[in-house]
Amino acid sequence: MITHLFNRKKSTRFLLFTLIFLLFSVVSCVKDDNCKDCRIETYEDNVLVETASWIEYCDAQLAEVQGQTSTVGNRTTKMVCRY
């Protein structure tokens, strides 16, 4: 009976430890407020013709790339960012 109680206590501790670990793992995956995912989108005659993959930018790098736009002839390339 005492052995059964000890094993039950051990199982409860393990379960509690596992839940706390999972909680911290989920919280650590939350993005910072000063980071965004950005990608380059290319438009031709105001029609989207090409997109790049999303890349995360933070702080100074984000400030540098966010809102960049370039137009050559009828092609416009711009950096689009999302949270």
C-alpha cells in the first residue's frame, strides 16, 4: 500500500513537471512585439505576379526593410510585413 502511494505521488509529480514544461515551451514561442514576418511581393500593372517566402525581421533590421518599395517601369516590388 505504501509503495502504491509512493508511485502515485511520483506519477503526479511527473505529470505536473511535464505540464509546466509544456506551458513554458508554448509561452517561449510567442513572438516579440518588435518582430514581424516580411516578404517581397512583386506587382506588374498592379497585379501580384511573384512572392517570396516569409522571413522574420526584428528591431533595426525590421525598421530597415519595413515599407520599402521600388518601381521600375510597370513593375513594383515592395516589402510587406505581418505580425
